[in-house]
Amino acid sequence: MDSTAIGDQIDRILRSQSFANKSQLRKLLEVLFTNMDSQTTLKPDRVIKELWPNETKTKGSADVATEMNRLRHALESYYNGEGKSDPIIVSLPNRSLPAPDGMPEKRWIVANPRGDIEHRPPVPPAKSRGGLKIAAMIAALGVLAYISIRMLAADGRPQSGRLDGATLRIMNAEGKELWSKGFPDGFWPEFYDQGVAPRIRFVDLDGEGHTSVLLLYHPAVSPRSRSTTLICYSDRGKEKWRWTPGRELPELEGTPATFRTVALAVLEATPKKARRIVVSSIHDPWWPNQIAILDSNGKTIAEYWHSGHLDHLTLADLDGDGREEIVATGISNGYHQATLVVLDPYRVFGASTEAARPELQIHGMGVAEERLRLLFPRSDLNKTLSVYNAGQEAAIEHGRMRLSVAECLQPPSCLMWYEFDKHFDLLTAYADEQFRTAHAQFYAHGEDAHQFSPEEQAEFQKIRCLVGCKSEFVLSQVH
């Protein structure tokens, strides 16, 4: 493709609203574009030097992989929102899978015209004249069969969705519309501020080769007084079932049980269990949060209740036993701190224990059995400007977990970063540049004027462990 056209598309993405508050991802995208002509020889060390020039000794390939995954999701959200009509699709190949030619994938970034299909590997030439004819016939039949199967599969399998006013449109891998659904009450803009991509999943729930569409629907009409609905559609657009989160709770003291679903994930099948759906839903404006496990028919089979909103879900096999754990991050109202909770999907029940503030205890659910429950320290800046700090989405790769904690609402990327090993020992804890800048500006003058000191930095290593550790605080390997 023409490099000028690709450059224009990259510039369009960098200037978009979707990337306005993603300085690190903008920098990574610029690095990948700059090295596009030599990307097959691009090494993680080079990317590390560009992204973290002052932290090259503490960063590794896992950090690069985490940022690549974040950028991949950000690009998907962009193209399902602002960029839905852009002429060029910029994407990041999965380097753990083979390239279209069957060789190991070495590319970091690709750009294709919208709707373009990458070339298939060539058929090896025959060694003789007779063999050439036979090989050509076989190749032609093979290509025809491949294209036919590919077209049938691609044409019938939902791969993406977009919102067009009050209509949901579902497309295949080539961007061709398969079917659409109209919603008279519209879509609540605040709920879909990043497009529909974070609110939709495409998955074979029954393991029979048919892709179901899971949509989190929240209407635009009276959104604060209505709950989110999880709707399951077949690959042909037939509605299969609906599910509504939450329930009436005495702790709500008569407040309507309206719950907004904030996170959706699907557990992989195991020899003992089919795929199951994990949904995290918050009561707005109060503290109860429900994590529900649903079967493929939309029936609630387990639920865990937490006093504080858990806005993010990550699924990963943390202990190598072949099944995924549920990692939920957000806020603990009882402690006014960011929190991380790990649940065994086979033992999801009860409610979090709120010893610090018994008035926030959710009753009638029994005692929960969390695998792990952590509380993250608050900065002086957060204590001055906010009621809580808040845990962001965790990324888990190569046995390590990396997550950030938002310490201030503005700028939204004012973060503390943490990294844990597979035993949840703390490996790193550091403030990003936005936090340091915000701290310096806020404490530049007045009686409390001071710099962000090494002593303050060290305080962030004191991560309290309520459940799942041998000591009160997480073990730290930070030097």
C-alpha cells in the first residue's frame, strides 16, 4: 500500500477522540509505523527504548506484549466507533500464530484497504509437464474448495458489530453485513462511549461451530432507571435468550434494583464444564456489585457479591491447572481503596466480608471464598482530590500480571503501575509520568508543597492482603 495513505490513516487514529487520553498507546503506534518498513527485524528492546527510555533495565518483552494487547483492543474499539468508515484498516497481527503464508508471523503492524483479504500462500510448482497439469488441476480444485468453504464460513460467521443510530449491525470477517436489529429506545451514549466493541462478544457457546452474539444492551430512554440486558443472538440473528442482572436487596432500602453491567467475559470450556459467561454488574449509585456465572442458555448458576464496584474482568489460568480464574478489579467501598479479587470459577458464591465497615455488608448470601483479595494504597494526591483510587483492567501474560490504579480523575491516565509474578509477589510498583506531573503541579505551592519522594514511592509497595496471603501485606521483590 502507498505509505502516504497509511501515514494519513495513522495520523487520523492518533488525532481521534478514542486515543486522546492514551498517550502511551499513541507513542507505541508511532513507533510501529516508523519501523513499518523494517518491522520483521524490529526487536522488543528497540520498542522498550522508545516507550520507556528511563526504565530499560526494568522492562521486558512481557511489558511490550501487554502494551501491544492494549493497542490491539484500542484499535478494535476505534474501528467500531469513530473509524467505522475509514478506508484503511490498521491492525496488529497475533505474533504467536502463523502468518497467512504459513510461516512464523514476524510483522508487528499491518495496514489493508477496508474489506481486503490477505494473499494466500502460492501452490508449489510441479516437477514435470504431466505433473504440472495434474498439479494445476488439483491446485485449482483445492483453491476452489478453499474459497467456497472460506466464503461460506466467513459469510455466515459474525465477527464484528457497529451501531448505526438505533440499529445494531452485525458483519462477517470481510465487513459484509449479515443482519441487523433495530432498538426503538436507542443506545445510551454514555454506555457506548467507546463504541459497541467492549459491549459485545462473538463466541461458540455450545461448541458446535455456530457463533453466538452476546450483546450488552442499555437503552437511551431513562437509562438511569433501567438495568442493562444481556441478549444472546444466534449466528443468523435469531434471539435465543435475555438475562437481567442484580436482584432486590434489603441493603438498598427501597431503592430500585437497577444494575448496569460493566464487564462481560466467557470462560473457556474444560473437560468437565462447557463454556460459561461471566458478567459483572454494578448498582447505580450504591455499592452492591454482582458477579454472575451463566450457562449457555442464560441461566444464572452462581453469583458473588462485593461491596464496591468491580468494573473490570480478566480471565486467565493463573496457577497452570488448565482452567481459568476470574480476576476482578475496581473499588472496595469498605476500605475506600482500589481492589483486586480473584475467584475460582468453580466456587463462586457468597458476599465479601466487610469487617471495616459492617454497614456495607451484603447479607443473606453467605460468606464468600475468594482466592485472593488485595487493597492498593492511596497517594496523598488521591486522598486530597478523590474518595477512592480505582483498579483498572489487569493484563496477564507469560505468568505475570500487570495492572494500573487510577489515582486521579483528571488526567484519566494519572496512574500507579503494578506487576506481580504467578505467586502474586510484587515485582514492580511505579508512578507514570502523568501522575508525577499532576503531583508536581498540585503540590508546587502552599503549606503542603513537596516533591514526590522516594519514600512516597516506597509506600506503594504496601499492598494489603485481606484474603489469600500468608501475611498482611503482599511479599515484595522490588529493590
